[in-house]
Amino acid sequence: MSAVDKLQKCLQELSECRQNILQLSKNGLFQDNGEALRYCEDIEQIVISDIDVEELGLVSKLLFDPNIGIIRFLMELINVADKTLEKAKIALLEFLFLYIEKVKADIEPYSVKIKEACLSILQFDDEALVRAASFKPMMAMLDSNVSIIDPEKIHIQDVLKRYLDCVFVKSKIQSSTKVMAGVLTMIGIVSRRFPEQSEKDQDKILRVFIHMLKDPNHANAAFKGLHSFLFSFPDVPRKAGSEGYIFECIQRSITMVENETRYDIAKTGFDYIINHSSIFGQYYLRHHEELWQCIWKCREHINIDVKRAAFKAIGEFLKT
């Protein structure tokens, strides 16, 4: 049996499993025995390891088939809650991320289906870990230097609105720090990659990030999201009078690096220096001594990512 035939058989079995789950859940009898998770793991194994490149077109047709495909599984089981089924959903979403990374722009014909599934899961699935996993396929489609999707076809302005609604409209989404981190990350990605479609919301987006920077539960995600946003809208903080506060956050992130357990925040602070010196250069000059001592010290940091970022920041800092 060829790898494509194995995939088709596995998808058919997953479809039958989905139908059984739906029927049993309607009668209050459903208890997942791990069958769905096994099928999901098998699908990933076949596609990532066994499929040849020239077969990917056919593979996509099978994966996104309206009757037996993975999107139907995810959409129809949104309201079915079970810990093992939760793992199956997460496995499919993580596989979808890997598959989009693999096929790149060839995912475009299925981009609308994927978008709707991810946004529906974010809004309606009961499990926070599943909602958090829904961001990964969206990141794979949207956060790319190479255009993968058509922003008009996918209605990117609506995508941004729905993520912003997660911040402004009270819902269960706001009860999970991990899910809100995904929301803030996606707002940053959309505003960076699609500035034309984000322009009318630029002031609102900045307000979201500034507000969330002041919340300890969401400050780290907001800091990263704002870094992305500033690539497209470097003048907005000055107009809003927020430059000084943002610089304080940058300074705090890199000067307190030895007291942090999450070095990625310090790395993001250095990324601000590397990428956004045109915005904050005057503050770098004003606080040059303290910043320089920190940057110079971090060139020997134990964390390799912090060390690399510090070396890059040294070069950019000297240009200021």
C-alpha cells in the first residue's frame, strides 16, 4: 500500500471515529479511548515522513477533503470536551502548522477553511490548550517573509477585528494567559505583515499593547506583539506620547536579565534596540551608559540567544 493510500485509509478511519464520537456525545455516552489521537498521530507520521514531494498536491486534497478531512474533524468536534480528544485536536493543529511550513504557498487554496477553523476553535472550544494551539496554523500562514496567502481572499481585516474583539469583548478567552498571549502575538503579526489592512486600526492596536504592558499577566506577550507592530507603524508611539513608556519597558527587559527566568524577554528587548533605533534613539543616547554596560555584559551571557542578540545590539547601538 502506498503512502497516499495509507493516508486516505487513516483519514477515512478518523472520519468514522468522528461520527462515532458525535453520536455517542449526543447520548452522553462518549468517553474517548485514544482512538482519535492515534489516527491523528498516524496522519502526521505518514505525511511528514513517508510522502514524496510530488505527491503533496494529492495529499492536500485528501487532508482538506470536505467529507473525511481534518478541518471537518476539528469543526464538528468543537463542542465535545474530553481530555484525550483534546490531545487529538492539539495534535492536528500542530500537524497543520508543520504541513503549512512544508508546502508554503501551496496551502493557499485551503487558507479560508483553515482560517475559519482556527478562529472558530478560538471562540467556541471549551479547552484553553486547544484554543492556544489554534494560533499555530495561523502563524504559519501569516507570519512569513514570502507571501503565502491572499489577504483579500482571507479577509485579513476581519481576522484582525476578531483578534481585537478577544481583547475588548468579555469572554472565556480572557481567562487564559496562554490564549491571550496568542491573541496579542497574532495582532502583532497581522499589523506587521499586512500594514495596509491594519492602518485604520493602528491607534487602537497601540492602545491594546500599552494597556497590556501594564498587566503582569500579559506584559511579555504585549512586549513581543508591540515589537512586531512597530515595523509597520514606527510613528504611532510618538503621536500617542507613548515613546517614553515603551523605552522604560525596553530598558527594564534588558537591565533585569539576570533576574529573569525567561530569557526570551531580554532577547526581545535587544531586538527593539536592533530593529527600532530610529524610534527610540534619543532615549538610547540619554541612557547610554546604563544601556551600554548591560549590552556589553550580555555578550558573555550563558543563554546563546541572549548572547547573539547582545552582539547584534552592540553594532546597532554604536550607530545611534
